[in-house]
Amino acid sequence: MGKIKVVIAGAAGKMGMEIVRTCVATEDMEVVGALDLYHVGEDAGSLAGIAPLGVFISGSLAEVLKQTKPHVLVDFTVAESAYKNVTTSLSSGVAVVVGTTGFAEAQLAEFKQICTEKQVACLYATNFAIGAILMMKFAEEAAKYIQDVDIIELHHDNKMDAPSGTAITTAELIAKNRQKHSQGKNGEVEKIIGARGADYQGMHLHSVRLPGLLAHQEVLFGAKGQLLTIRHDAYSREAYMPGIALAIRKIGTYKCFLEGLASIME
């Protein structure tokens, strides 16, 4: 079997450049296309700090798909661009691995519909770090036994959406095993609106955005006389690369919409 031909959307961004380096260093993968709004015309390899690839940043996904005929599009951009990229790629019969967050439910439903119609796969995951997936699984399990929980997610100050996709996914998983109820003292007053965080089925989500952070999350479970803390820290974008590589390898074995890296890890 030949190499998996990969197009990377957002190739001029920090995540995109890391994905370029990972694919180039992986024997069964080949970067055949690169897409971004910036650095158009520059070599994707040189931009990522490695040897030139002869693959140049393009501003047109349709053109890249037509010229390269890839197996997989990997998208780490922003929701507005990613929506167009995902629908264009799936409609062309090219599988998609997307780590961009901030989609509306109607957009995810559209992705599912195109996957069904075109018999092509799309994996949408809010986090590709294996440790983060385990953190979410452990939190889901803990919710069976401890009902009061706060989620605190901390990211760099360039992140556009809040709460993070990972925090929302964690809350959704916890909610499956937790009876919905309000936490804290009845009648409590927020002296500054928002001090208690966002409310999701009675649990609270808090978003921190500061320079120096990358991606961090802790889930606090409180019960009488005890506190259980489940935390994951990503200190570099290398943390996501094994999960992304796994997704690129396995996406071609599916013909449907998949949600969460755990869906292909079992």
C-alpha cells in the first residue's frame, strides 16, 4: 500500500506546522497539499522549519484537491474556514480529520449528512491528546459516584472560543452519569456577574485565557470531606501528534461521521 496523501488546512499556523513536521517524519504519510490564508506561495516545509517539500501554501482548497487527489484533509483552522473546508472536502469524496472547534449543531448535522450521502468519513474531535481523552473518560466514570463538579479549562490568550471544545465534551460526558442539579448554596449572589462560571446542567465551567498557557484542564469533584481532581496538561503541540497520526491512519477504514478520538481508539 502506498503512502497516505495528506492535505493540511491551516498549514501556516502553529498546529499546522507541527502537523506538517509530523507527517513528513512518518513513513506511511506524505504531505501533498497545504492550505492557509497567510503565507500563500511559500513552501510548507520551509515554513515549518524543515527541508523544502515542494508543496506550496495555497488559498484554494478546491484547486488543491483537484491537483493532488489526497486521501485525507486535516483541518486546524477556525470555525468559519473549517466549515467551508470540511463541506468542500467531503463533497469531493475526501475524508476529513478536523480538530477545529466552535461549530454549530446544524453544521455538525450537515457534516453527518454529507458523510452518509458520499459514503466518506469525517472525524471531529475536540482534543487529540491521548492523556486528555483519558482525563475525560475518568471524569465520566467519576460522575457515577460524585455528583458535584466544576470544570476549569485554561488556554493561551489567542484561543477564540470559550468554553473550550474539550470542556464542553467533558461536561456532556459527565452529564450522562450525573443527575442534573444545581450546585452551591441556594440563593447565592454573584457580586460580579459570571463569577461562578457558565452553567451546564447545574455544573459550572470556567475559562481562563492567559499568555504562557497552552492547553490545560482540571475537573474537580467535591464531596463531604474530600476532593477528587482529574487534570491534564499539554505543554507543547507535540502532545496532539500521536492522536492526529492515529486518526489519519484509521479514517480511511470508515464511511461515516465520527465524533471524538475515543471513537477510533477502542
